[in-house]
Amino acid sequence: MLNLSERLPANVFCELINIRNKLRGKKHRLSVTEQGSVYRVSDGEHQLYICRRNRHNRSKRGVIAGIEELARHYHLDLLNLGPSDLLIDCGANIGELGAWARVHGLRYEAFEPEALEARCVDLNAFGGAPKTRRHALWNVDTTLRFFRKPGTADGSLIEFNEYEDVVEMPAKRLDHLDIDVSGSRRVVLKIEAEGAEPEVLEGATGILANVDYVTIDCGFERGKERADTFAATNTFLADQGFRMMKPNFKRMIMLYCNMDRVSQVK
């Protein structure tokens, strides 16, 4: 059931949020774009596009501050990344890490199957150009059911409780898609697949030898049991020659390094 704020017309919702933010001393302001489906969050200097109303508060200390906080959750601040490095974002959502990549000069490849989120990735990471790959990722090339709960930004190829609708969509192996890693000093693979992280990794074996770091959300999102995927992903990455570099057991986001490559990076 929609709460009151979700039932309000988009322009009214934005006006109310902006009044509240001004009274509370928060930096960000909200406006509606694209027939009410996409919102612009602005702090006067930077902007971020969102498509789920409740995400605006991530920018309460400023757009860049919110983006940098997410990058820290994924341990990207530890890697000294910059121009000539590549971030492959599997499960990009609205592309906040794409905006981070733009700020730091990284090349960026984004995968996001949800249409509205993918449009936001285009706006946040690619200046509006339709470069986000609207692929679901799996361990074989096939067609699968995608279970959706858009209001809470949940969507998975694995059925979970209280999903709102289901659509069929093509799913691809990551290593069957054309990703140009040539000329990249470092390659970072970020995965957040709502519980399907083991399958995404299994579908990436053909490129893992070219990946320096994997940062992966293996939290409690798999299926109806809301199981974590840490044991499966940790074992898989260890077998592929990766070693855990930094854990975050609070958010269940782990950073791994490729032992065959990281020692060679200058």
C-alpha cells in the first residue's frame, strides 16, 4: 500500500520536501522531470537524478557527500583509482557510482535491468546518453523471470516474498558481453544482484583474469529465505585466485583483490 507521500502529485511532493529541508537546514532540493517519473536532486552545485522518492535524503549533506559515502561502503576509496581505470557496475541502480566515476575520471560500464533506474544511470553517468546496458546478468544466456518491487528498489531473478510483479527478460553472461578492458590500468568489478551474486560471478569467469578488484554486496537478499551469499561468493572468488582485502560485515560488502594482478600494479 502506498503511503501518503507516495500518493501526492510529484510537484506537491517536491514542494513539501523543499520546505521541510529548508526548515531543517538540509542542503538538497528536489524537482520533478520527465513527466514525473524522474526527480532531480540539487544542492546548488551538483545534481543527481533519482526515480524513487525516498532516495532524495541520501543527499542531505550534499550530492557529492552522499555519493562518496556509497563509494566508501564499496571500499572504492581504498583503491586510489583515477583516469585509465575502469569500473564495471553490475546492478548499478541509479548510477551513483557512475557519478562517482565521472568525478574521479574513471571509465564506467553499467548494467541495470530496471528501466527507470537505467534512465537515471544514463543521466547521472553518461550525460543523458543511453549507454546503460539494460541486461539482467546470470550464468547462462537465457530468458528468465525478473521479480520486481519497484517502490523499494528491489528486483531479482530469484523469487522473493512480497514482490509486486514479474516480467520476463533476457539474461546474459557478463563475459559474453563486449566489455573493453584494453588500456585500463586497474579494472574493478562491483556486483549487487539482490541475491544472485553467485550466478553473476559464475557468468563472469571469462573476464575475471582481467579484473584487479571485486567489490560485492553479499547481504541477506537471496530468495524467500533472505539468505546471504557470502559463503558461496567467498569460496568462488578464492578458487579464482582472489583474496579478501577488506570486509564490511555490517553491510555485508566485501572487497577482494586478484593476487595475480594486484602485485603487478604500480
